[in-house]
Amino acid sequence: MPMYCPSCGREQADNHSACEACGLIFSKYAQAHPLPVLHPEDDRPKRIDRNAASWEGVSPEMTAKIKAMGKNTASVTYFSAKPTHLFIGAGLFALFTAYCLWGAFSFINAQSAMGVVTSWQSRTTHSSGHANSIAVPIIEFPLPGGQTQSSYATGSGFTSLLPAIGQSVRVYYKANAPYDIRINTFFDLWGRVFINAFFTALFVIAGFAALRVKQTK
């Protein structure tokens, strides 16, 4: 392995006691600059006092910045998404909320009638590429012309909260589409509205939190 002069950096032969270029005597240099002696405990990781004003070899200003980064680690982890994307998501959910709200009011302001739950029927829905079977109530109710209509509820899907077979319920339907009905229950009329409103608020809060984390960086 080649040896270099610690003063001028020139490569030296192994048997030389002094530098050929600058004349530095290696033995004297070694006496004036002894190598540090390492003890076994020096190899162990040292415990850092987190409450200290500054750490060894680190300026107080840099210590304060490192501590601040440690406090914001959880915030950065949970709000690593861009605020713009979160606000776009909030806007989309707000549109869904407005659409569901319009749909709920359109049924309430349409026709209504008292019907009877005649049976429950299995209905297959598709979500995220998966087929799910749910039980929906079949309700029979009279139409203005004296005819009867038998339809299943197509509301929020909270059918487990709906009445039993043989029970009378009030249904809402549109005159031009009597097969599409809503039962006069909170979840069947307003379930989709509140679900989308919840996610809208969630994305808005996450967006402002991410914006605050971004500003503190």
C-alpha cells in the first residue's frame, strides 16, 4: 500500500524516513500528532440527551431544527399527500354530496304512498370488481290510477334497519318512474348525503393539515 506525506501529499517509498519533496521527518510528525487510542466502550453508540440545549459537534441552531423535525415526523407521515390532491378529492365528494342531496329532495317533493313490505329479495351489486349480495325489501303500494306497483328500495343500502315483512311503510317515488322508490327512513333518504358529506369534511381537514405541514418545512 503506498504511503503519502501528511504535509505535501506526495507518495513515498516504504523505507524513507523523511519526505523527498518537503523534508518532513515522519517520526517527529508521529510524535507531534499521535493517533487516538480507541477503547471498546468508544465503539458503543452514545446516548443522546434530547433535552440538551446542543449536542456534541452540533450547533444549537441545528439541534433546534433536528428537534423540530422530530416533532413533525408524525404529521409529515400522515399528511405526506399534496394539499392540492386532497382539496380536489374534497371537491369531488362535495359534488357527490350535492348530487345525492338533489336526489333526496327530488323524491321528497315527488309522489308518496303507503305500502306494505311483501318479501325480501337477494340483490347483487358490483363494487370494485367484486359482486356482493344484499337483501332488499319488496314493497307493494297503490298508484293514482288504481293500479299497484311492486318495487324494491334503491336507497342507501341500509336495509338491515328497514321494517319487517307485513309492516306498512311510506314510500316516495317519481310519477314517471314508480319502480324507483325510497322508503321514509333516515338512512334510505339521507344516508348517501351524510356519507359523502363526511368524506368531504375529512378531505378538507386533511388538506388544511397538509398545507400547514408544508408551510412549516
